[in-house]
Amino acid sequence: MENPYEINISQIMKWVLDEKAKKVLVQAPDGIKPYLKELLDVLSKNTDVYVSGSHTWGGCDIALKEAYTLGIKHIIHLGHHGPVRVRIPEDVKVLFVPAFAKVDIEKVLEREIEKLRGYTSIGLLSSLQHINQLDNAKRSLERRGYEVLIGMGNLPYPGQVIGCDVSAAVKVSGKVSCFLVVAGGFFHGLGVYLKTKTKTFVLDPYVGKIFDIEPIAKKILARHMYNLSRALDAETFGVIVSIKPGQYSVGKALEIYRKIKRYGKKAYLIVVDEVEPSELENFAFLDAYINTACPRLNIDSEDVFKKPIIGIGEIDYVLRDEIEKYDIQKALQI
């Protein structure tokens, strides 16, 4: 099976040998797991290799618990740039290795460029998988007469966005007429649009299209507003505490828990690893959930929950019955 991702096996092997690692834990997103065989075979010649079968959603989701259980001191984390809201413990070392996609975005840009007609200045952004092609895309757009800005946010690469951090977009949002986000699907583009309220296009190299995110965003936001309005009638809330390293916000959860009780409503602290609808449905006495884990859960995955799920920045709108004042830019914690 041909690997559609560039994974620097030489870099990984050098790190393993330099560290004299006797055993390693390999962690990768589900989309990369089918292509791990070559890496695992090479690693296995020099060390004992364990592969995490769990999901990993980002640099917030490092397999520290699995490593500790197995007595492993070295984790190879593929597909993400580095830790997100996580302090790596001193007794564990983590090598973050990007997995750049072997797909040419220039051909899509050439074929779909008409979609950008009428916009003179473009904020160019990308997920990590395509960040290595961003400079070429910038030059290509400039040759066609566009002014192109690539913002430097909180992340390591200029123009890089992840689900919970679109600061590269925010930095230039007042200086561009639209954004072009290079990424598969609408996840990254949706975050950019909701946070900046600026026209946003997505260049999806896997389907070979450039599309406007606004129609999708409006449907998702309408659904979200409906669920927020449902939460107004809630009397019993489950405050979700995730134990994932970069999603663990017990302090914020306790603050919200106490606030709910001050409003004369009932609240319960629910501890989970993955925030799974099937697990939450066991708590049939709850009317709504408060999500203190991944800030995108209550927007992107809302349709899989049978009861309203509210973000950290949204609880005051619900408790004060002020949905009419709702501002997604302020409420969305990204």
C-alpha cells in the first residue's frame, strides 16, 4: 500500500538510537495508521515497538497514560506539530513528527482559481499536512495578481491553523478580503470563518475543489443556536471533565459547576477520557451537558448528542437567558 504521507523515518530512527530507547510507543491519527507498517518494521529491528490503537485528536491528546501503564519512556507522535496545552512530564520524552500529504495543491489552485474572483487580498492558511506547500501556493496566487498574507499565530508555522487555534487567521483578519484554507474537509475552514466572520474558502486537495464554507457554517450555526435554546429549559447539567492531557480543565469545570448551583440548578461532574455520546446517555437524568474538553465538540459533533451540549464560553448565555446576545466570536474558545 503506497503511503500518501511523508514521514521522516530517518529522523525517527536517529532519535530512537540517540535516546537508546529500549521500547517505544507509536501514536498516530486514524488516517495515518493504515500506513505505519514500514515505520514499525524499521523500528522493530532496533527496539520493542508498541502501537497505540486509541484515537488521537491532536497535540492535546498524547498517550501518556498508555506509556505509563507499559513502562515506556519514549513516545513517537505522528501527524501533529507538538504539545497543545500539555506540559510533557520530565520522565517521558515525546518526538512529534509531521506527516505531510503527498498531494499537489497547485493543480487544484490552477483549476479552481475562478472561485476566488472578486477578492483582491487573501489570507492563506493551512493544516499541518499541507503547510510545506504554503509558500508555493502564495507565489502562485501572487503571480495571478492577488495580495497574499500569511499570518503568524501561536503555532510553530506561519499560516498554520488547528481546530482549537486559528490565531494565524485572527492576526490578519482585518487586512484581507477573504481566507483560503488548505485542508481536507470543512473542519479547519469552519473554525476560521466562525472566529473571524470573514469570507472563507477551503481548498480541499483530496476532492480537488475550492468551496465556500459559509453555507455549511450557517447550517451548523443554526443547529447550534437551536440546541442552545433547548438548554434554556435545563434544570440538571452534567459538567464534562476529560482526562486527556491537553483537554483537562478541572479548575474551569469546578468554576462552572459552582456557578450552575448558584443559579439554583443541579450540576454533576462527569469524568471521561473520550467524550462519547453513548457514555453520556447513561446519565439519563441530565438535561444538558457542559463541555470543558475540546472546544470544537459542542460545534462540530453536536448532532451526535441527543441532549444539548454547551461550551465554556456559552454557559452564561444559557444561565442568564440571554441567547439573543449570543456572539460566536466571543463564545468559541479557539
